[in-house]
Amino acid sequence: MTDSDDAGTDPTGRQHLLRTSDGRVSAQVAQVGASLRALRVAGVDLVPPYPAGSPTPAASGIVLAPWPNRVRDGVWTQRGVTRELALSERKFHNAAHGLLRFTSYEPVATTAGELTLGADIVPQTGYPFHLRTRVSYRLVPDGIAIAHEIVNLGGEDAPVALGAHPYLMLSTADTADLTLTSPGATRFVVDDRKLPVDEVPVDGSTDLREGRRVGDIEMDTAFGSLRRDEDGVARTTLTAPSGQTVTLWQGAGFDYVQIFTTDRYPGQPLAIAVEPMTAPADALNSGRSLRWLAPGEEWLLEWGITSGGL
């Protein structure tokens, strides 16, 4: 593994480059947010690139901890105590995407095909808990596997949820022409601030289980009740007209997926994020799927991206 020479000037920090010995699979992980910035298999991009020297666009590839998505007004109440976080999404008056989005992770272990980065969440206003977080990126023959480790370093139980914000593509096809298949049987209805107010069965306009063309949908929707395959993994797949595929898989604990489409990703007329999450938006208030880590307790989670037909 090597680091790029522009570590001092790129706003996403030091660039970690991974490559298999045969060169078939490569990845780029940025220091800031431990974000997956590039993934390529057999010369095909599976993650949309963005220009060097640019800040991370639209939360591309970042780790979302200790909560994914949004917290209403930045205020949350659990176990009889109310706390107030800094607002990071002024437009909707929410605290969004956790506390590590702009954190510089440090290398913990490195090899040519694997990288582990670490960052602590320290006690602070609105979240007085101390967590050690690690994220490991490991190249596999058809893509990349990502593992998360969270340990409660504090002296009291800590509420935790986790997510990631990767964007997917197949550079051999227009994203609009890809067919999106995702296993959610329910979806979260949100208000005008993108906060959940109900969970309902998917309907004709939101059911992705049989596949829909990406260019025919516009979404910023969280899904639950994910159907898992026989191996216990939930999979969301983008399929090109040629039959080539890119799949995001979610291991145990990642019980929700957010699908987000946008025309504001640099260099892409249409981009799609497939975000594995352990809890839906505003879980610090609802308590839905919120994990309470006891002092010294460790939580391990896995997801990844694989390709087919390349």
C-alpha cells in the first residue's frame, strides 16, 4: 500500500491505495471520514470517482457513527436524559451523519490489499461517551469487504448506531440504465425535514424487490424488513443491460438500507448511493435498533461490494 504525494493539499487528507498482487482489484480510501473513494475491478469503476483536490461530495463513502442519517433538531432523549448535539444540517435543522464525517482517521494496520483505520469518538456536547472505532478495508477477488469494530471505552452504557454512505456505479454503462434490485419489504415515510414518521409496506412506486430502472426513480428512502439470502446476507444489486453487476451486501446487524439518487454528484449526470445502516434515522430518539454498548463491550459489523460478469 502507498500514500499519495498530495496528502498535504487534498481536503480529504492522505490517500490510501490498495491493489491486489495481480492488479485486478484496486481501491482508494481517503483519510477524512475513512471514505471509500474509488473501487475498480478488471478496469471497471464500481464507485464513482471525483476530482483530486475536492472535498468529499455528498458524503461519498464516509463512515456514519455513532448514528447514521439524522437526529431531529439535534436533540435526543434516552433513559430519561435529554441531550443536544450541534446542528450539522442547517437546511432541515438536524444533526446529520454522526460525529466522524470530517475526522482524520489514522492507520492502524496496512498491507498491499488491506487497510485498517481508526478514530476515537471522544466525549463531547450532546454525546458524552467515549468510543474506539476501527474500519478495515480488505480487497477480495471480486471487490472489497469492509469490517467495523466499535468498543465502548467509557464507564457507562453508550448508545450506538452505524452506517456507511457508498455510491455505486458500473463505468461500462449509464447509471440511468442500470436495474436496481433491493430486498426491503417496508419503507420509512418521512416529513419535509426527511425524518421518519411511519414505516409502511412498500408500494408500486417504492418496491425494488423485482428490480427497477434507476433512471425511472427518484429516491431518498430508507427500507427495512430486508429479505436475506440463505447465507444470512441482504443484497442490493445494480445490473447493466450487458448483465454485469455490482452488489452491496450487508451482514448481520445491518438491518436497513437507504437508497439515495442525485444529480449533484460531480461528473455524474445521475448517481446512486446504497447505504447500509444498523438503525433508521432519528434512532437516538425512537430507540429503534439502537445498540447500547456496556463498558468494554465490542461490536463487530461487516458489509461489502462485489462485482459480477467482469
